[in-house]
Amino acid sequence: MTDIIVASAGPVGLTLAIDLGLRGVRCLLIERNRTTAPYPKMDRSNARTMEFCCRIGIVDRVRAPGYLPEIPMNVYCRTWLSNPPIAVLK
């Protein structure tokens, strides 16, 4: 028995299946391909994506193969490029 069927084991489908499982929702993850793709399905993660990764406990594994920790990937909110930032999301 399952509550939800998640179609596709790409980044979105896998994240959804993990999140549902952590919430106690039984789901079945189905994927049409037998193996992984020869190329990555995602090459960047924005701040919102990293919030999800943090919540489901995989943020360290997602960050590990990426940029070194001393290279900031901050998001700057500005009204104009020459103005100082209104906010900085680290």
C-alpha cells in the first residue's frame, strides 16, 4: 500500500520522496530509466534548494562536491547594481 506515487527519480522526485517519507507519508518512487544519466541533472543549487537540503538532512552531502567553503555563494538583494545591498543571504 502507498499513499502517493512519485514519478521520476530526478532531483525533484528524489527530494519529494525523502520529504514525504520524513513526514510519515508512504510513497512509491518510480523511474523509467534503469541507470543514472551520464551527465548531472543539476549543476547549481539556489538558497531555497539548500533550505530543503538542510531540512531533509543532506546539505553536507550536497555541498561536499561543490565549491570550497571559503568561496561564498551569497545572494545579494539590490535595487541597483551600484547601490549597496539591501540584504545578503548567506
